[in-house]
Amino acid sequence: MAMEYEQRFCRITVSNGFLPTVSNGFPPTARKLAGTALLLWRAFARWSPWFPTGRIVRSGCVVKLRPEEIAAYDAPFPSEEYKAAARAFPQLIPFDANNPAVSGNWAAWERLGRWEKPFLCVFGENDPILGQLDRVLIAHVPGARDQRHERIWGGHVIQEDRGDELARRLVEFIRDIRSRTHLALNFYLSAVNRTMRTPVEGPSIGVLLCESRSGPIVEFALEQINQPIGVSTYHVTRELPPPIQEEMPTVENLREVVNKLRSEMDTLRKEPPDEK
């Protein structure tokens, strides 16, 4: 959904998730294990006369669920007829070439390769199937650079094992200055283009400068009018189109300026105050 309606999303967090169609970067051993596990899960969901929802959830956890927690997962399914969707869902996972959702998965993967907005992975290190696939996403998605990705203690149902920790990291991610600055930058660019730009001027270009653990981050925001209703959106990127590159300083130039200013400020802080 985020890849089909990119203008409605300013950031993405993935936890124990992946696009099952994708084979690029998918470790062969992990793919074989995932395929075997999915086949067993499909067969169990379809044919087993016993489908205990609460215990199925418990099997994906590291923590031991209390009886009342298991009962809570069972509550929405008081009889077999309520479990039809839960049993059918595993058959819908597009792991087979003839699944109609395969083309959509590949299209989403291709768009993720151009996703420049913040993208965070928080995976459960005890998930035997998906726990190590965060590295594939991090390597593929441009917006994953410089984010605080981490594998935390927890199984496949990580929201049950470490819901508190997962929530804390999501809140931090949302409050992150870089994410908030993207929104502010889009707002200011829209205001400038609509109220200050003259007819002979081209669309404004936003420049985002902020700190990260690995050094200064430099990004550009360019206007796009490519939505069906002609609404302006702004694409955040680290690379400018060739026609604009000659007119703008490079990312490296701006980083040098930031580093020089930071060095000068550090020097000023260390200097003793003038005594008068």
C-alpha cells in the first residue's frame, strides 16, 4: 500500500516482515527454510481438524503466554465457522509463481529500491524464519541508510514478546528530527512555491542538513506533480537530476561546509572567554 500511495506515507517501519516473492538477496538457506515452513503451515491451516488460534500465536512467541492471554486470542473464534479467514490466509501468501499477487510484489520491491524516506527495521532475533531478512531490506532501500536498525530479543510474534520495546522504538522513530524535518521541508517548499515564486522562476529546491551518528546528512527535496489530481508532492533524495547538478553544490560540498562550521563552533566553545 505504501508503494502505491507514496504521497500518504512519510516513513515505514518493518518488523519480522518481507515480500515473499522476492529472491534478490534472499539467502538460499533462509528461502528454503521459509518455503518448507510455509508449505507445512498451509497444509496445517487447510487440513487440520484442530486449529487452536491462541496456541498457534503462542508457538511464535519466546515468552510463555498466560492462560488468559491465550484465551484472549481464542475469543474472536468461538467456533470453527469463525476461523475460515484465518485458515485461508496462508494460501494467499504469494510464494508461488502463479499467484496473482506476484506482479504486485515485484512492483513494490522495485519501488522500495527508490524509497528515500526514512525506513526502519526492528526485527526479532529469535524469529527462525524472518529474523535475519532485515539485512536484505536495509541493503535494498535507500531510506534505510543512517537509521537505527536493530534486532531485539523476541520471536515471530514480536509485538507479544517485546511490545513495550517495539512501541518505544516506533515512538522514537516518529519523533526523530529527520522524519519531522521532512514534513516541515515539504510544507515550506509548498508555501514558497505557491506564494513567493514568480512566473519566470522554476520550482524551489529544498536542502536538508542534519546530524546522524555517522556524520552530517545532506538531502534535497524536489517538487513532483505526478498524482492523478495534480497535487504537488516532494521527493527527498541524495542525488539531483543531471540538469540541476551543474547549478547546485554537491552533497560532498555541503558536507564539507557543515563539517567546517562544526569544527569552528567546537573551537569557539573551547576558547576561554575574554577577561575584561
